[in-house]
Amino acid sequence: MKYDVLLIGSGGREHAMAWKLVQSPLMGNFYCAPGNAGISKVAECAEIDITDHSAIINFCNSKKIDFVIIGPEAPLVAGIVDDMASAGIKAFGPSAGAAQLEGSKAFTHEICDLYDVPAASYAKFNNGPKAKAYIRGAELPLVIKADGLAAGKGVVIAFNQNDALEAVDACFEGDFGEAGNQVVIEEYLVGEEVSLFAICDGQVASLIGTAQDHKQVYDGDQGPNTGGMGAYSPASIVDQETINEIMGEIIVPTLAGMHARGTPFKGILFAGLMLCEDGPKLIEYNVRFGDPECQVLMMRLRSDLLELMLTAADGSLLEHEIEWSDFSALGVVLATEGYPGSYRNGTAIGGTLDYEDADNVIIFHAGTRYDGEQLVANGGRVLNVCAKGRSVREAQQLAYAAIDRIDWPQGFCRKDIGWREVEREND
């Protein structure tokens, strides 16, 4: 049987998913809403407001869509999977109840407390004066987080009291909208940060891969946080013993706890972790693939992504084993000058066509569109230049060689993506 599929989203993550999905022999007609310039090469893009669930359901009915795959977190937290189910449409992703694992950091901490998942100690507050009083009596540094969805920007690591107090003000004064109506204050964990991804069917979790992201905008992990400036996979620091520990002490108890609550988790469970001296601890959960981690994971995944997602949605993941390539993959984000602050859209980009069919280099589009036949920037993070190699160093060299051939004077990137892993490989 072939399945007519609708993919929701418009970023580099969704382009990477689309690139992998169309390789499946199960794929029938393929649509994406709203998509981007790169996705338009492999799917029919539809200009639909993805916050309008009724419009998506109407589109699915008109096109006889068999399966909807949701890329970004906001529609998941808003209950799009529940609305699809009510309309009789199969979808991949967690329900609104299960998506609270990303939608509320306080909720995740409560789950960790209930099911003995190792995580940072924390306190939560719904007003500024109480949060500030707590900070004045706490040991620094502290991590201040807006409780809700803040596009990766509602987190401040405060090394002094003034920064911590200002971070609380930013939340309660509306810098992050409703996401800042509640604040979570966490202990500062010391170690190396990594990401682990599992696909879940409500009761079973299977490893999709490990990766390491680079969140700061400038080389050397300097400057403000971004949505991510690059990633590589696998992260060798997460050896098989550590993977077993993470799955056994973090992922599986969370999955069991969500099932026990009556909100079984189906979809991608993305654990942001700190590898501490006393073992891995959970920093946060996301309920979808990371961006830019998804791009490098898709380059290494040998299994049929569409089949895996259908299997997870049907609750029969135990029947499938997931296979990966032995190669490493590394991706570098090209962003518009000014990102993550203000930037100008519409600047022309050239030189990307050279790599559209390359064996070892793929350019995934994020914030792009076509102005006639000219590819132009249409966002902060614009392109993801990804390469695979026998080592992270080799993949790094291929990715940066490809970047050198892109003609986009208004773009910039970090020059050190993968630096930790390259250092490990050199030891």
C-alpha cells in the first residue's frame, strides 16, 4: 500500500525529513504545509496556516491524505494530533497531553519527581517577587527558564545575581509572551551536553540516534543562544553503556509514567542531557526532532522513516529494528547577518545547486523562498550544509568546503562546528 502524506512545517528539520521520507517505497502523493524552497523540490507545498487546524483537516479531506507528520513543536502542544484523530486522520506525534513534556518545563520536572528520573533540582514560580526572593537565597550559578515554548530563547544561565533577577523580569514582563507566565529556576549542572532521540509508540521506545548541538551564535560557544548553529552525529561521548543508562533510567521511566497517567507518548522524544560526574541527567525534553540535529540524523538513518513513523503511530514499534550508517554526519547552519537579533530578508543566494545530488554533501533549506527563479533568504537560519564522512573531521572538512562555494555575502556561520568531537578524534 502507498500512503498519501502531509508533512507540517517549513524549516531545515522538515526539509531533512522530507528528503528521507520520499525515499520510502510506501510514499504516494506527498504534500508539505507550508514548506520552503528546498522542500518544493520533493513535495507539493500548500500555503496553509498551520495554526488553523480546521484548514489542515479540510486540506487532508480534499486530498484524501492517509497520514500527517508534524515537524515543529507548537502545533503539537496546541493539540493538532488530537484534532486529527477526532477527524479520523492518522497522525505522527504526541497528543496535547503528552506534548506537555515540552510545553511546560514545570510539568516535566513533576514527571521526573514522580518517576525518579535524574534531573536538575528546581523551583517554580508564578510571580516575580517570590522568584527573586528565592534567587537571593540560592547558590549561583542558576538556570532561569520561561516555563512554556519560547523558540529556544527563554533560557538564561546566570552567573551573578543581577543577571538572574533580570532574567526573571524578562519573563514576567512579557519578553516571551505567555511562555513566561511561570518561571522555572534550576540548579546549574556541570558536564558536557548531548542529545538523544527515541521514537516511541506509547509503550516502546527505540533509539534513533545521538547528536551534539552548538547553540551559541559565535565560535567557541560565545554569544547569545540560538535555535542551533550546527550539529554532528553520533556523539561518541555517549557510549553504549551510557546509552543503556539513559534509556533505562530516563526514557523508559518517562514513557511508563506518561502511559500510567493516561497520556501515552507517541512520536519523537528528544532528551537534552548533561553528562555529569555522577551520571547523565535530564535538562529538558522536546517532543519532536531537534533542528539542526534532525538533519544529521536523517543522513545516518538507513531504516525507512515513513515505515517507522507509521509503525509508531500504530503502536507496533517492537516489530522493527532501526539501522544506521557507520558514517558520521555534520551540519553547519548558514544564518542571515544579525541573527539571532534583527536581520533583513530577501538577499540573493547562489551556488547551492552544485550539491543537490552530491553523494556526501546535502544542503537542506530552512528560511528560503524563490523570487522568480532566484533563491533568496527568508529567515534567520537559512541553510543547513550537511556532510557525511568516515569521521566527524572528514564530514567537517566536506561541509566547510561546500560552504566556501556558496555565494551569499549576507550570510555567516560558525567555523568550529564539531570541535569537541574533532578534539576527541585527535587524542
